[in-house]
Amino acid sequence: MDITQERVKPIHLTSVGAAMMEIDCFKDDIELILAHWKRSTSALAKPAGVHRNTLINWRRGRCLPRDPLAYVVIKECASDIRKSLGQQHLQS
């Protein structure tokens, strides 16, 4: 499948509570990635193509990415880390 034709599914938030939960989950995803890779905010911001302050704002829950690709990449990366940690836990 050509990635340029793939569409991102919109997130349907039905309430302010759902929006706040999504922001909290996204903050947790960024924290997980930083902890797992043992990287600083600046080290993650550069390959993500955003300014360090933008990533800090995401990490603090002030906002979510405007770019859907950045959002999806971070969510998928965090999901992969959780899966690998779950498998490591099962093996030990």
C-alpha cells in the first residue's frame, strides 16, 4: 500500500472528559518512549521534526500534535514498546 494514499482515522471525542483522557494518554506515551529509549526531550524532538519546546508542550499535556503523522507515529511507537515489554514480562 502506498503510504501517501493511507488515511488517518479521525479521533472522535464526544466530551471534554474524553479529550482530557486522550491528552493524558498521549503524555504517558511520550514519557514511555523517553524512558524506554533513555533519551532527552531534545533528542526525541529532532527526529520527530519538531522544536524541543513543542515536544515539551506535548509532554506536559498543553496540546496535541497538529500533524496527524506525528501523532500516529508516537502512538504506534508507544504501542510497540508496550507490546515488547509485555512479551519480556511473559518470558521472565
